[in-house]
Amino acid sequence: MIGPVLTTDGATAKGDREISFRKVLATEPLAARAREVELALRGAAQDLGLAVDFGSPLQGDGVRDADLIKSAAAGLWVISPRLEQIGGDSFVLRMVAVPPKSPAMLVRVDRTDGAHLAARATVILRDFVQMKLGPSGAAIAPDESPPPPEEEHRRSKGRPVLAVSSTLFGLYTAFAIHRVSGRDDPRLLYPLLALGSGLGLGASLLVADEWNVTPADAWTIAAGSWWGVVAGLNWAAGRDVHPADDRYAWGLAGGLVGTTVATAWTAVKRFDDGGATLVHSGAALGTFTGGVTDLLVRGTLDASPASGAGVGAAAGFLGGSVLASFLKTSAQRVMLVDLGAGLGALAGASVASPLVFETDSGPKTRWFLASVLGGTVLGGSVAWLLTRESPPPKPSATRLVPTIAAMGTPELPAYGAGIAGLF
């Protein structure tokens, strides 16, 4: 229901405490603008899918707010536009709306000129209709939503990552057990793989239902599992464990230890996305630098750096976890630092590559590997410095603002200029 356009008496509009409205008379100069607003609102209401009741006017022409709420009790939108002329072709448009069966009134006041009066009324009506209302009738902004239920808010968002990682770790566990057993019967392998993956998936779902596992927590636990496997496999390979299938058991032991450490760490310290990325970054850089350091100590490029890589993976995971507990950073910055470290290692290898082109002597090889390590550290450090946030500029102690003032009377104006501020 759209009521007639209301207005105020001139004396009332100038400062009375309570503004009283009345219907715009057909003989008033404001009548033409009021008719434009009313026609625009009726057309906009039909475009918005509202049923416009042309036959039933508002009680008392919608002058009293109580009548608007009583009319809305029938299940219709009630719109009461109010218009005040404030001089020339400038108007104050006051839109009052009551949603269907709601005790709340929506009011919006806008100042506009006559050319845009109908358009502003249409826009305000659209905003009213598109609003969401809470249980008590209070308006909620269109871009907001009611708070989620408690259970929905506490649901583990890291469940998919944890489920995938745990399922794959269950598969590796079953495969390692099969290889260590020394039996090559596929009739035993595939049931073990099915059992291992099922146990891993079931364990992850139970954990996610019992605790609120965030994506960062899930990635941190995955880092402990898989970098632990890398550390165990490389350590066993470096120690030349025989038979070779027993190395899978070392990888399984490393993965279990890493999972335990990561789970305990996330129970004590809540990781964010930057922290989880930092844990993976520390383990990866530790594996690389550990392997290069192993070759540097041996003075050759022909040996296997498995022992150093294993120790570096474990040390890098622990170091990254400790660093993530005290350092707050973003995942993007960590990845940029990793990129800088990789490019630095490549630059160091390029600069020192003539040392190992012809002969692979111990001193030259060590200089080459030292150049790679130096480039890694230098590239990562430069990337870390370049990606840090700049502190906000300090406000100046002196603030000067030019001012221009009009003085005198309208018949005899006078103008002055000056400077104001803090000195």
C-alpha cells in the first residue's frame, strides 16, 4: 500500500519539536512534485514484485505512524512518502516504510533536487524491499547475514585436508608394513592398502568431529607426517640400512614421530595460514640445505646427500614450527621468501659453476657448494627485507591549513585570509 505524499506546514518544518504531516493539497505548488513521486513509487513497487493496492487507501491518509503499522498487519508493504520544500528546487524526501506484519518502521531521509526526486524515491524503496529483517523486526544491512549457529561456527574447516593427508599416510603405512614383511603376495597387499586407508580416513574424521581443526592445523599435521617420512627414509638411506625394504620402516617411524610432534604442537599453539606455510617452508629449506651441507663436508658431488637431507628435514620442520610459534607472517610472504632463496641458490650455482666444469676437486667443489648455500641465504634474506610492511609515516609536528573567512555584512562584505594549525 502506497499512501499519498505528505508534507508539513512551513512553521512546523522550521523547528517545532514534533513535526506534524498532512496530505499535499492539489492547489499547492508542491502538488506536481508529489504526484511524480507517487507515480514513480507505484511503478517501482510493481517492478519489484509488490502487489499495489489501488483501491484501499491508508487509514487517515497515513499521517499517524500507528495507522501505518496497523495497515501492515494485513501482510502488505506500507509506504508513506513525505516531502518538504526547503527553497527553490531543493527538497527533503522522507520515506517511511513498514514491512509486512512487522512492528518496526523503516525511515530514510534524503536531500535532493526536483530533477532527481522521483529517482531517489525509487532507489530508497528498492533498498527497503531488499533489506533482511531479524526476528524482532530490526533491519539488517543487505551485505550482512545473521550469525551462524553454534555448531556450524565450530565445525572443523580443515577436515578435507586432514582427511586426504591421513588417508595417504594410512596407505603408506600399509605399504611399508607389506614391504618390511618381505612377502610379495598381492592378495595381502591390496587388503592391507584398503585397511590402512580406511583407518587413516576414519581417524581423521573422528579427530575433526572431536576438535575444531582449522586448515592451518591440518596443514601443520600433514607437514609433520610427510616431512617425517622424508626424514626417516633419507636417514635410513644415508646409513645404508639393509635390507633396503627396512628403510620403509624408518620412514614410517619418522612419520609417526612427526605426526605426534605436530599434533602436540597444534594443541598447545594455534597456527594460522602463514605459520603452517612457514612449517612446510622450514622443512623444505632444511632438506635442501642439509643435503648441500652433507656434500660440502664430503667435498664431492658424486656422493648421496641422503643423511644430510634427512637430518635437515627433521631440523627444518622443528625450526619452522618454533619460528611459526613466535613469528606472525602471511603465507604469501613465506612463499616469496622461498622463491628468493631458490633464485639465490640458482644465482650462486651460476656464479661458481666454472669451478666444477673441468675438474671435480675437493676445494673447488666446496667453494661451489658454499656459493650455493650463500646464495640461498642471501636470496632469502633479501626477499624477507623486500616483503616487509613499511611502518606508517609519523605525523608531522607542524600542521598548517590555509583559511578564508567572510566578515562584515551582506551590504558591505569583507574577506580575510590566514593560516591555522599547529606550530
